[in-house]
Amino acid sequence: MSAPVVRAKFRVMAIEPAQNADPNNVFTTIRMIPVWEQEGVNRTWSKATPSGELKISITNPEAIDKFDLGKEYFLDFTPAD
């Protein structure tokens, strides 16, 4: 596998547990925004203040537990060919 084409750093701004009409269908929405850096990895894809938002709904409890409010995570964009 080749190296990532773009690497961005995002910070978790919200962790929102929810469920739909089925009480067994529990999920969590994770909302993240890009981190602004004077120097560092985010300067490679956004020379000025980065803007955007990532929202994902996760149903796997083990995956949900990997995210912490306020913590920063790398997001790698690679071609899916």
C-alpha cells in the first residue's frame, strides 16, 4: 500500500449517543473539525485556517470507545482504487 496522499489532523468536538425507534439499534455520532496549526501536518493541505467538518455515525461499541472528546486524530486520504 502506498503512503497517504493527504494527511489531516481533526479534533473531536462532539460525541452524541443516540438510537432510533429500535432500542437495539444504538449508535453514536462523532463530529470533528480540522485543527489549525502554525506549523505541522495540517499546513501540508491547508496553508490558511482549515475549514470543514467530519460527521460519522458509528454502531460498533469498540470503535466508539476509540474516540475521546477534545482529542486530535489523523485522517488519511488515499485513493481507494
